[in-house]
Amino acid sequence: MRRQQQQQQQQRQQAPTLLLVLPRIRLSLLFIVNAAIVLSQLRMATAFAFAFAFPFPFLLVPSRNSLSMSRQQRHTQQQHRKYPFALYSSSNSPNGDDRDVDSSQFGLEDWRKFRASLIAKEAEAAEASETETQNVIGNTDNGDNGDNSDNSDNGNGKENGNGKDDSSALKDKESKLKRKTVAEENERLLEQQNAELAKEYKKEAWAHLIAEPEVGGLICRMPIEGELYWGTGFWKEKLDTLLSIDTMGPPKSQMEHWFPMAERMLARELEIITANAGKNGILNPNDLPEDSRELLEMYLDYKQTWQEVCLMLGSTQGVVINRPITQNVNKGLAKLLLEGQPTASTAATSSISDKQENEELPFGFIDTFIQAFGQAAVYMGGPDLQAEPALLVHGIDTLEGASELAPGTGIYIGGLKAAVQGVLDGKYQPLDFRFFLGRKVFEDGHSLKAKIDQAAYKAIACNRSLALKQCLGLPKPLWHEVLELCGGDMKSVSQIELAKRLDLR
């Protein structure tokens, strides 16, 4: 009995101890569980961070098989990889050294067409959107007037108000968008001059702006108003200031606002400059402030290069293709075309001339040349290198002695002897070729890059038919035709300048 009482007393003493220990154990367990949860979250966060930083980490770690491969085996494996575009694949030599890739094997003409198609799709989408907006506005107006006859389905839901099937109307719309025509009279003239080139032109006449000039492409002289607005320097800043002050007009980025403003600013500044002329009417540029002298030089250069369209022969050299001289070649002009000026120095021969035939012409070749090209198209190619023989430009890839300007351009130079013989044999026509006296060379302070940066010229890519066509009696000048094919701001510039041409109305 006494022993039982002692045991009960001991149990009463141990109970408070257990009651105190159990909460501590519980807290410890909760701490462990929470710590495990935090650690798991940290591990997940680290995994996500690694996944975002390296989406495919298994690609960064070479496999054991690849580490054991020799250099030749890795090269062979790389050759069998599939690339989405051939232009982006690399070609390595068997010893692992990188070699230059021949770009001609990738079809640069296809690349030019692909690039042009992207530009055309954007233009078509914009034009289609504008047309759709106009149709919506027109339908709304018709609805307000209560006239819905044009939108009736005539009971079958398949014909529009004009009685045409919707699918055929859609096809007509698509073909009209795809076939971009800016100078129909020019196309008819081209059919008379060169039927094959006219077919090519009608099939795919395109042009669009590019960031930098490319061989076989064009550069077009911009109006001085565009040079003031798109260029850099003091006069650009002054024009921007005038546009910001004029808050009553449309936004300053719109051409109908900044172009007239640039015209007025130019006229006002030229009046101030000419007021500094002496009593005899002679103006000394050295007496002008630096900014005024810069504007005067800009204006004089613009007058000398007005609406030039240049075909780029190289990175710093081109020929002006819209300055025809004559279509009648006499013996004196033929000698100049074939031999150049008698005082021409051989040291002045350009790299472009080196691509042509430099062999001595046979005796009596001048008479043979006149017989073939008595009605040839001769152009003033530029103010530089005028003492050299003329440059022969054409689009015939099979002509012996000819060389392509750049792979994929389809524009060739040289092959004079074969051209003469081909015309005499009736294989070619004289208007399949063009002769250019002189070049346009950009160097020193008048580098092409400086002209592009100053917006004096715009670089344009185009299909070869636009660059090869003759500029003889065009109803619409080539400069306007090229810019209107580009669309956008270039089309607006062309329309503004065309409105000034009283001779074309």
C-alpha cells in the first residue's frame, strides 16, 4: 500500500516535466518542417533561374561521344546538320580552319527577291488596310443615305453589287496589289526598245530603300529640302526649331508640313546670302559666315546633281544612268567611246575599267562599230574619269568577255567585241546595250558615306530591269519612277517634285 502511494507521487512529479517537454518537441518538429519547405523553395527558385538563364543546358555540355571524337569526325557530323537557311550555314575546311564561303552558291538573286517580297508584303498590307478603311467609310455613308443596293447579295450571297463573284473580285484585288504600276507609258516605251526586258519589268518591277548602297543597286539624289530635314548639322537644327514654333500646322513629322517649311527657309536664307554680293553682282563665298557658306555649297551641289540616279559599280564608284547624251554615233564619238581622249593617262585607269577588254582594237574596228552601234544610246556617266573609254553596260550573261558586277545582280559590263558582232549578226539589238562616258567617284571629303549620312542621296535596291532600261524620251523621268516604286515618303517626295515640273504637265 505504501509502495503504491510512492509510485503515484512519482507519477505526479513526472507529469509536469512531460507537459513542458512536449511543446518543445512540437516546436522543434515545426521548425524542421518549415526549414525543409524553405530549402525546397530555394532549390526550385534556383532551378527556375538556371532554366531561364540557360533554356537548354544539355546543349552547353558536350556529350561523352563528342568529347571522344576527333576534329575530322566533328567536322563530318557538322556537315550533316540541317540549317533552316543556307545563307547562315558555315563551311569549314577538313583541318578545322574557317574558309571564306563563295556567296554566289547561295543565290543572291533569290535573296534580293526575298527581301523585296517582304517589303512588298508590308506595302500591300498597308494599302489593303487603307482601302478597307475607305470602304468602311463609304459603306457607312451609303447606310446613312439609306442606299444599300451596292451591298446586296441578289438573293444568293455570292455576287456583289457589280455582279461579280466575290472570289473573282478578291483575285482581282490581289493581282492589282501584287502588280505595282507607276508609269504605264514608260512600260509601253520599254516594249518598243527592249521586248525581253519589258517582260521582265512587268513581271517583277520593285524598288525599296536600304541602309547602305550595294553593288548593282541605285543611289538617288534627294531634293535639298529633304537633305535639310533628314540630314544633320546647323540647318537641320534650325529647321526643327522653326517646325516646333509653328504649332498651328500639322505634326512636324508630316511631309506636307516640313517640306514647305524647308522651302521657305531655303528661299529666305538664299536672299540673305545674295544680298551680300558686291556692286558688280559677284559674291565672294569667303566673306560669308561659315553656316551660310555651307548652305550655299549645299545648294550649288544640289543644282549640279539634280535628280541623279546612279548605278553603283563598286563601293565608291558608279555611273549616272539618267543623263543621255545622244543616240547618233559618228566617227569622232565612236573613237572617243572606244579609245577615250588621246591625252588620257594610263595611270588614271580605274578598277572598273580593268574588268573590260583592254586589248588593242583591230584595224578598221571603228567603222565596224559604227555599222553596229550607229544608233547606240550614249550617256554621261559622271564628271570623273571622262578621259577613259566608255563603259559598256548590259544584261546579257552569255556575252563573251563580259563580267557580272556582283553575284546575283544580273548586270554585266564589258564584252565589246562580242556585242558588236552579235548586233551585226542580228542576235542582239543596239538598245540592248548602254555606253557611259565618265564615272561618278566618291572619295576624300565627298565620300559616299558622308553623302548618305547627310541624306543627300538615298540608297535603293531594285530589280535589274529598272537599272538596265533605257532613259531615252521617258514620259515619266526615271527618278520619279524609282521613288514611286519605293512608296512611302519617297513616293510623296516624287509627287511634290513632279508638281513643280511644268514641262511634264
